[in-house]
Amino acid sequence: MSDVKIRPLGDKLVVEVIEETETTPGGIFIPDSAREKPQKGKILAVGSGKTLENGKKEEMEVKVNDIILFTKYGGTDIKIDNKEYKILSIKDVLGVIE
């Protein structure tokens, strides 16, 4: 997990947002402000899982280094050393890209 040390709790994940540069077929660069929010990221850290009513932990379905798709407005955006990260709940994850 690079040099950023964040340990997510429960069913939370720390995700490095993957920004995809976008250029039109004519070669015009589209700035971040005009593009849709990214919905793709690499998992850097995984919490221990949700605690169930019986006290057991629900196993997480994702692992560190998985590339995931997440809901457009899910999670909390954080910025550390000019890098963009998200802290997401497992429920915000739509799928793993394989």
C-alpha cells in the first residue's frame, strides 16, 4: 500500500482511485472537471469484515490489489500527498475486474 498507512475498520476498504486520461478521437484532452467521476480503483487495504449479530465476522469478498468498480457517488473521498483515495463500504463495490 504505497507509503500511506490507513487501516480500514469493519467492512470498509481503502481504494486508490484509478484516473483514466481521456482524449477525443480528434486529439482534444478532456479535463477532469468535464469528465464523469471515476468508478474504478485498486484496493490498498481491507477491513476485518462486518460483525454479525452472533459476534462472528462476515468474510470480505475482495482482497488487497483487486481492481474494482464502485458506485459513482459511494464512499468518502480523501486526499493524501496529492493522491486521491476513497474509503468505501463493501456494499459500494459493484464488482471485481478480472
